Amino acid sequence: MGSMEGPVDEVQAKSYWRFSKEDFLPEESFQTWGTYKYALSQTYHRFKDRLLSRSDDEKEIGELRKRSENDMKRCLTWWDLIWFGFGSVIGAGIFVLTGQEAHNHAGAAIVLSYVASGVSAMLSVFCYTEFAVEIPVAGGSFAYLRVELGDFAAFIAAANLLLESVVGGAAVARSWTSYFATLINRHPNNLRIHTNLAKDFNLLDPIAVVVLVMASTLAMISTRKTSILNWIASVVNSVVIVFVIIAGFAHANTSNLTPFFPYGAQGVFQAAAIVYFAYGGFDNIATLAEETRNPSRDIPLGLLGSMSIITVIYCLMALSLAMMQKYTEIDVNAAYSLAFQSVGMKWAKYLVALGALKGMTTVLLVGALGQARYTTHIARAHMIPPFFALVHPKTGTPIYATLLVTISSAFIAFFSGLDVLASLLSVSTLFIFMMLGVALLVRRYYVRGVTSQLNLLKLIIFLMIIIASSLGTSAYWGLRPNGWIGYTITIPIWVLGTMGIWIFCPQQRTPKVWGVPLVPWLPSLSIAMNLFLMGSLGSKAFIRFGICTMIMLIYYAFFGVHATYDVAHQKQKPDPMNVMDQANTVKAEP
């Protein structure tokens, strides 16, 4: 027993503030150049292993959480989650993108764009809710995909989640600067530093950096204090939103709704794909499951309750703007502020700008919480260095993970324009939500060791039919936006694929507490709508997405696959936390 004392004392004395190689690269593959060269020679074998591997609920909830060394504090209720929903979603999107997309793509039919993206978002919310109740951990969709689709699919999600976190924070921070300039009666770009760099990267934004740092600092100090501040700011924001809707309808001119479809249906769905960014952020609520007192009750109330109300609010706000001002006259930078000015309420633009600032501030606050928790769980799985999984013993927050996302966001926000960021963010978000719909169907219809090979084969075939037909619908829309013949082929094929699962694949799992209704139809529809909206985006967004994906895969080949393989096969130094557990067990023996 004496031999066990040393490691235990070492763990107990270990400081949170440490930066050793063991904390960043504990895996066997990275101990020497020789072991790394050997690992690279085994890349194909290891990739195949990771492609076919699966985690499970218990591992994600139990074993991986221990790798943070300290637990996050369970301090949130359903009431907190509803307000976090408001705080994470209502911000830059509705105030900035509504005017931009009404002017450029949808016209008065921008309200239908919000309906389409809202329906798609709600379908994803259903999927998120079932997973968050069943697997209440900080990893969100990363953890869910790791359980159902495997390590490689989870890595693709992890890379896109990190990209979404970094780019999303940067986009909101840039918008914050624009509205602050409007509030003090300046042009949106006046507070930025003008340079001779390339277009879309030539306006440097130090204010965005400061705002990001302030929001993240509060998130690192205390989750509970962040929640209280979010309540206050969200209440103020709600008052402004009610004012915008009432005052907008009071000054409505129905003639501004004509023509209702100036850019046709293609413009409506192209705008829907962009304004989907306005619904982004609700997935942050799922990452707070680990800090929720009663996840099985609080998460459905928080997620579904907040998103239902937000969808209605967005549609009403979009309609009020379209009725106040003709789409050709809407300002793309500060739509609501200048719309009120055009109807004689010049003073209202300051109230709107203040409300937008409040909304964007809460988006940054909640984003700092959710993004760091995604990062924490990704680090627990060793897809990025496990150093970023550490939770501070006193604050109960992942400080290192928060710093990683904040510093990256601040760097991008300093250089990049909003139009560069928004389309890339939409592709990444829609892609993850599509994968989550697939994972939900796999969870319901496949259980390892229970489902027969025949039923698994049927499920795979029908899933491929659903995805292929959805891609076909999206492609036909992009190539022939005014056509209809292609839909008579792709849509019935999608129906047959979904019906095939419904009739021929027996469900293998029943949700314990709360589940998505109308399975497989709603998850299948979520897959189709997310792919359809992705197809409505421009080619530049996919080029940027493709470049980012290539960078992610290079990282995975040289680091991620080897780190996760070593952990799965115990090829790393002994985990000091496990050593401590073993020592306590030995001491407890008579």
C-alpha cells in the first residue's frame, strides 16, 4: 500500500495552472519521434479502427467527465435554460440579417424565410432535446454523434463545432461594433480601423476583441452569475422587441408588401439559409446539461419552450420591418433603426440599437458558456489536447477551453467582415444539424448486439435513400429553381426511404423520459430541410467550407486519429485520477 501513496499525493498537490507536455500530449504516440513515426505508419489501420468504433452513454456521462478532474457545478433550472435560450439566439441575426436578406434576396417574403428556417430549427431542437435528456453531458452534438455514428463522424462534428464557435463569436462581436456606432450616431464602420488589406479583411475591429474578452471573463468566473446577468439583459432586450413589433405594426403600410415575391421562391429559400444564423445558438443549451439540476425535466422545457416563442417573435419582427419600409429602401447595415427614422420616429433608432446591443451581448455571454463546454468534452475525448478539458476546482468552469475559443474568435473578429463569416457559419451549422438527424434515426433503430445484420442493412439502405433524395432535391433547386419535374422524382423517393424505415425497420430503443414524436418522419424531414437549405447557399460558402474541411482532415491524420486510438487502446501514461481511485479502494480494504 505504501507504493500507492506517492501518486495520490502528487494528484492532490497538482495545481490547475500547469502547462507540461504531459497535459498536452500524454498519448504514447507523441512521447518520442520514434513512437510518432510508428504511429504515422499505422495511420490507415488506426483510421479504420476509429471509423468503426462507437462510444456509449455510460462512457460519455461517467468516464469522460472524470478527465476534467473537477465537476462543473449543477446550478441551473428550466427557468435559467429558457432565458439562456433567449440570450443565445436573439441577437445579431434578427437585427442585422433581416434587413440584409429582405433587401438582397427575399423582399417582403422575408417572413416566409424565417418560417422555413424556423421549422428546420425546431426539427433540430426536437433531436437535440431527446439526446440531451438521454446523454446529459457538456459535449452536446459531439457526444451524441460519438455514441451513434462513431469517432470519425464525431471528429467532423467537433471540427465544425469549433469552427462554428470561433466564427460565430467573431460575427456577433463585429455586429456589436456596428450597432454601438449607430447608437452614438456614427456610421457602422467609423469605429473600425481602415487599412489597405484585401477586401472584407481591411476593416480592423479592436472593439469586437474587447467585447469578446469581457463576455468570456464573466463566463469563466461563474456560470450562475452569467445566468443572472443574462436574465437582466434578456428582459431589457424583450422590452425592446415588444416595442419594435408594436411600433412597427402601428406604422405599417400594406403597400410595402407588394410585390411580395420580388426575387421568387429561390430568393426566399436563399434568404432562409442565411437567416438560419439567427436561430443558431440554441445548441448551447444542450451543452449546459451537465450543469442542470434536473436534465430530464429542465432541458425539454428550456429548449422547446424558448425556441417556440423565438420563432413567433422572429416572424413578427420580420413582418413589421417589411410593412414599415419597402424592401428596396431597407438599409442592410442597420435596418430597424433607419426604418423607424423613415416613419418619423428618429429617436427610436437609439432604443433599437440599444436593444440590439443587449441582445448581442447575451449571445456572446451564452456563447462563451456553450462553446467552452463543447471544447471541454472534445478535449476529454483527446481530439484536441486534454489540457483544455480541465475544470477549475473553485469556479467549476473550463477556463482553458474558454480561453482557446475566445482568443481564436478575437483574432478572426479583428480582421474579418460579417458577410464573410455568416455564410460559412450557416454551412457548418446546417451540416451538423443534418448529421444529428441521422444520428437520431440510428439511435432509435440500431442497438449494438441487439439489432440483426439484416435490419442494420435495411436501415443503412433507407438512410442512404433519404440522404441521396434530399441532396437531389437540393441540387435540382440550385440548377432549376423554376422547374418542378425533378421534384416529382426526388420527393417521392424521400417518402419511400422514410416509409421504408417506418415499415421494415423495428425500433430497438425507446426514450426513457422524452423523445422526438413521429419518428422516423420528423428526423428524416430535418435531414431533408437542412440539406435543402445548405443547397440554397452560394458557391463561395462551400469553397470556404471545403478548405476548412481539408485543414481539419490534415489535422486528424497527423494528430487526432493517433491520440484517440491511443486512448481507446490505453496507450498512454496512467491517468492520475484513476490512480487516485485505485488508491482509495486499496485504503478502504480491511
